[in-house]
Amino acid sequence: LQQSKTVLKNLMKHRHAWVFNEPVDPVKLGIPQYFEIIKHPMDLGTVKKRLDRGYYTDVSQFAQDVRLVFNNAQQFNKPETDVHKMAGIVREVFEQKFAKINPG
């Protein structure tokens, strides 16, 4: 899982990743319906905390949570929005980097 930490650290620095680095704050963002639509919120900061605390027992669990971040963003935000597009871009970067550490 050490390589996962490196992948995540680099991913969080991506120019489009900033919006995914901390939990969505529905009050601050004026989207009170967020938790009605998104039943399993996830963000890259939470993934980092989980990695640091040994929550994941294998890389597939890590990847599942990272993908959940982008799935949630694209589920909640319409395709024409910047957040939806940014999620697609950062997801692609993740998949490329993840494939290098987990070729199976």
C-alpha cells in the first residue's frame, strides 16, 4: 500500500483535484440535497487518512474509495459542469497511475 500513498499524494496535487481533496460541505456550497443523492460520500483527504491509519487491507479497497470520489462527483454534477469534467480528468490520471502499481 506504500505505492498507493505515492499515487494519492501525486493525485491530490493535480491542478483539477483541489475540489476533491476535502469532504463536500453542503451548507457552505448551498446544496442541501447532496446527502439525499450521495449516500456514501468520499473525498481524497478521507482516503489519505484511511491510508495513513491502516484502514485498507489491500489496494483494491483503496482504489474503490478513490473511484467513489469521482463517481459521486459525476453522479451529483451534470455533465456540462466543471466539477463533472474535472472528475473525469482526475479519474483518468488515477487509473493510469494505479495501473502502473497494480497491473493485475
